[in-house]
Amino acid sequence: MEYNPTAPEVRRDPYPYYADLRRREGLYQIDGAGPFAVARYDDVEHVLMHPELFSSRGMGTTHIRERETRMMISCDPPDHTRLRNVVNRAFTPRMVAELEPRIREVTDELLAAVAERGEMDLIDDLAMPLPVTIIAEILGVDPAHKKDFKRWSDHVVHERSGTIDPADAAEVERDMDAFQSYFEHEIELRRREPRDDMIGTLVRAETQDGALDSDEVMAFVALLLVAGNETTTNLLGNAMIALAAHPNQAALVRQDLELVPDLVEETLRYDAPVQFLFRTATRETELAGTTVPEGAAVLPIFASANRDERRWPDGERFDVTWAPQGHFAFGHGIHFCLGAPLARLEARIALEALLTRLPGLDRADDAPVERVDSIFLRGPKRLPMTFRPVPATAAAGR
């Protein structure tokens, strides 16, 4: 099988291709001269644990007002260490735990809005607005702009994955200008009127101790906006697709809600929201019996490692009872996802509510799922679902 992450058939279902890659000796070089695909668990772990050999600069830059700026996700130590230390000041476990009542409140409001209809688009009605609302509130900006935030976030993703249609380029450029203007205003507002929100924390790091420059503040905002919604949105969509395809597993979770955290972890392992990221070899090195030249692009494929038979003998099976440990859905090593606890919390609350408050919830049809337009993100663009109508108060947990 010829693996190429841009091919439509691969993007529809990459997992048979990943299984084929894992069976091959050595590494597979895409198109014979492109990136090296790293598919086995131990090899992916090696790449992620050795940033001195495999640089994150392969993730590229973000275009900000005629300048190219690196997000934290595309930095190596010592820059990565400096940036991570800044955002760690605000993104603490305590802060995430304190968000639980608000996440429940937003979930209740969103489900109440669709409860009496007996149908919903999981993405538009819950999986997108929930995390976007929460990350907007963390940043300290008005969640009423959530549709703009989602669109801007999608454009950042498309820029990085090279999937912007040339016909849409002018519209995307206008949107990115709007994104930058909006957040430049918010950043300047924090300089004049300090606030205790995430943008305020970033601005204080810029003005008080010189830990950030103004471009880095903007790049952080872009990263948090993308990471704060894309992962949870795709995670919820992938979870409901997996449950619809495995009704016996859905029944187990409905009978025992203590399995919901395990459902979250199994979805992350089985169908990772982030399939892979890019790395660049800093020098010639040996990996899986293959010589990787200096400067070569490398793709550690998290989603393939998460099904590796050497780690999980029955890795192609979806099973909510085995609580997988050590998957790479949130990365590994110094770039382990900062927002992982938040994504897990949002997904747990949303899935509990969906499975208990919307009776008979299931996919509306068996039509092929239309996926998000990205080579490294995986999730449904839309997911129509039906259920037996219920009073809005019941769906809101009241």
C-alpha cells in the first residue's frame, strides 16, 4: 500500500495504511523522496523523546502581519522551555479543575437548545461551541464571537497543513487579518487595563520580565485558540462515531458511567484527534534500521503507534473496558499537550450528558462521514444525530 497523507483514500481511513507501515522493515519514505513515516510505537516514542535529534521546527511558522513567528509547538529548547514556563503560570491543574462547573453549565445550555427537536448536528450544536466558549473565556474574550474564533482557528490549521484552496485564499487572508486585528486590540487593552485572564498573563510576561515579545504573545493566542477547541471537537466527534459503530460498547457505558473516562482514553487511542505532527532531523541518524539524512522531514504518526500490535496485541479493536495507558494522542515528552487535562474534562462532561440525557441517541444515517479538511487532524466536519425528544429542562440536567 502506498501511504501518502494527502491522498483522499488515506484521509478517509488511514488505519489500514498505518498497519501496512508497521509491517514493513525500516521506515517508509513517502513518494520515495518525501518525509519518513514513523509508524511503530517504540520508534515514535524515540522521535518524541529526542528533540535534539528531531527538531519541532519542522512544524513551521505562523504568518502574523508580514512576519513569520514560531508557535511554542514549533520551538525547541531553550526557546520552548522559556515559552512553556510562561503559559504554565496560568494553565494550572487547579485552574482546569475550577472550570468544571462552568463546563457543565455550558453543556447544559447547549443540550437544552436541541432537546425538544429530537435531532442535532453534534459538531455545530455541541462539540464545537463547548470548547470554543471555554477557551474564549480562558483567554478573556467575548464568546459571542465563537463562530469567528472557530473559523479563524480552522484557517490556522489549514495554513499549517497546506490545505487552503487557492480559490479561497483571498477570503482566508481577510479572515486572518480580522483575527490579528481583533486580538491585537485585546492585547493592547490588557497593556492599558491589566486583567486576570490568559491574555493578561501573556502581556504581563511581555511587559514585566521580557519573557515574550509582542509577536510571541500573538502566536500564543493563536496556539491556545486552535489547541483549545480542535482537539476536544474532534475527540467528541470521534467518540460518538466509534460508539455508533460499536453499540455493545455504548451499552456498557450507559450502564456504568464510571466507564466514561475510559471511553475518553480509548477514543484518544483508537482514533486520535491529532494523527501526526512534523519533525526535522537535526543530523544524520539511524532509526528502525533506516538512515535518516540531516534535514529530512519525519512524521511520527501518533495514531499508528496507538494501534501498534507490539504495544496493544488487539489494538485494532475498540474496547472501553481496558483503560489504555501510554497512548500518544496528546504527544509525549517536552511537547506533551498543555491542554490535555482540559480536553479530557470537557469530553468527560459532554459524553456523560449526551449518553444520559438524550435517549436513543444515534447517528442519523450511515452515510460516509465528511472529515475535517486537514492532513494531520482527524474528526468529523459534521455529524447528524437523532434521539427521542425530551423537555429542555431534562436535557439541561434539571
